[in-house]
Amino acid sequence: MPREPRTWQPAVSAALGLILVLVSARLFTTVPDRQAEERAYTAASACPAGTSGTRADDCLMAVPARVERKEHEATRGRGKDWLHVVVSGSDTARRIRMDDAGGPVYRSVEPGDRVTVTYWRGEIRGVGADGLTQATRATPVDGWRTPMGIGLALLPMGLMFLWNGWWLRYRHRPGTSPARYVWSVSAAWVAAVLLGAWAFFASGTGSGVPDVLLAAVYGVLPAAVLSGLLMWAMRRRLRRANDTGDVVPVPPAGRRVVPASVRGNVPYAVDGYGLLVVGDGRPSATPDPGGRVGLRELAGTLTVAGVRGFRIGEDPEQWFQAYKWNGVAIECRDGDETVLIAAKRRDAPVILGALNATAGARA
């Protein structure tokens, strides 16, 4: 359930939003360089015979190597595959992470097999064996998609944080109904999360940035529709929770202990007293589930003024957490003091009946 924002939350939300937008922009600036590197790699030809060293920048150098051992690291998902190879002319094994877990080369080779590693700009970019090839994690092919996807995922979240900060600063008012809060803020949050997830996976589609952006744009309408439907359902439920027309007094049939919290500047409103004894004289607040210890009788001068739903900023956050969708607030007066009794909707009629019974007896 929503709660009243702290005074520092608008500034923090706006700052987080700005940071995420800047991080997203920085990631986008790396995309052209990574695409240029990919083009250079795919356009590179094999190094001419006689080329020495493994750091040739303009060509692909194939160097024989021997597999020393294979290593699989179990992680969430498909895991990580590593090949330990000894390159020709070296006595030290190189640990190479393969780009695709369970790839063809990794599956086909065993310790002692001969393979060919391909160098480009000083890094091993691929491994070949028996006519099969497999890229390593150092390959520049599609290297631009990761920063593009992360940037697209962060951007709607950053914009959402900025919107949230603006709304909390300029649009939120104490006493805001949960239904309005859900529609104004929560719907945008859901849309941002859905769109960010869609955009991240869209980065793996198409052949270039325009295709990725187009795929990401296609996610705007589904994200808006899904978030709208979800928020409509939540708003409808909140409206039903705020409709207290069906909460009418019902005299208690006997002594009962029901969950209820009393709030107000009165002696029987005590922190930690989350229960109310009804059906045994005047209602009494108590912390005892048995209703025998620490009883604080509600005043005989307490009168019921009405029943309403919870309000953000006026009612304690603990009420939203304890009663969630099913709580109501019974507004009472005790002389000049306003007293609120929070209870579950199903228990409110019995509490009203007990309060009316004691008021009738007093009269």
C-alpha cells in the first residue's frame, strides 16, 4: 500500500532519475565506437604469411594451440564455459571464456586436442576446431548491444524517478486517496518497468540501432496497456475499499477480541494496543489477545461521526501495512478530540454496534 512520502523523497527521487538518465546517455555514447570496432573486425582479412607476433591490429592471425582442460562454471541460466589452452610458442596456459555456453567448439574438444585461436588487436576473438568455430567473450561482434540494451532499460526508469520526484513535490497533497496515488504514480512505475524490460530484450533484435529503437518503440503500447489494466484493477479494488456504505452497525453477539487500533489525544489510545474487546460493556483497547490484561476502556463520551477509507498523509503508515486493502477508519469524537479507530472491514460493523450500544446505554 502507498504511504506518505518523506520531505526528502522528492529531491532523492529526482537525483536518482538524473543519475540514471546520465548513465543511460553515457552508455549510448559507447555504441558508435563498438559498432566501428565490429565493422573493422568483420572486414579484417587473414594476416599474410610471415606475420609475426599475435598483436597484429589490421588482420586476423590464426595461431595453433592445445587444449589443456575445460572448465564449466555453474551459474543461474546456462552457466559459463572456459577453455584453458596453451598457444604455440608459449608454455603458459591461457584461460579463455567462450561466448556461448555449450557452444560447438567447447562441446567437441577434449584435453589434448589441437585447436586454432584467432587473434585480433592482441585478444583471442575466436576458437576453431575440426571445421567448427566459436567466438570468445572478447569478440566485438554485437558488442554494442549490451550497452544499448542497458541504456534503454535504464532510461524509462530514470524518467520515472524524475516524474516521481516532480509529482511528490508539486502534485501530492496530504490526505491523497490511495486510488489517486495508484493511478498517478504506480501506473507510471509499472509502465516504466515493463518498457525497460522490453527495451532491454529488444536490443538483441535487428541488425542495427534503428531496428533496435523501432523494436523498443513497439513496446510502448503493450506496456501502457498492461500497466493501465493492472492499475485499473487496483484502483477498482481501492475504490471498493473506500466505499464504506455497506459498513453498518451490528450488535456483538458476545464477548470478542478483534484487531483494531485507536488513535487520538486520549488516554485509551496507546501505542502497541492493537486489539479491541467488544461485547462486554464498553469497548476496551488491549495488547492481550485474550483480552484480559492491560485493558483501557474507551470513554463513555465517545460518539461515532462516520466511517471512511484510509487516507495517505492523514492516517499512520502502520494502518496501511496492517490492514492493507481491507481496512476502514471509524471517525469518532470525544468532546473536542478527534478519535480514529482502524479496523478490518469485516470487524468494523461489530465495533460500531458496540460503540452504539454503549452510547444508547448512556443515553
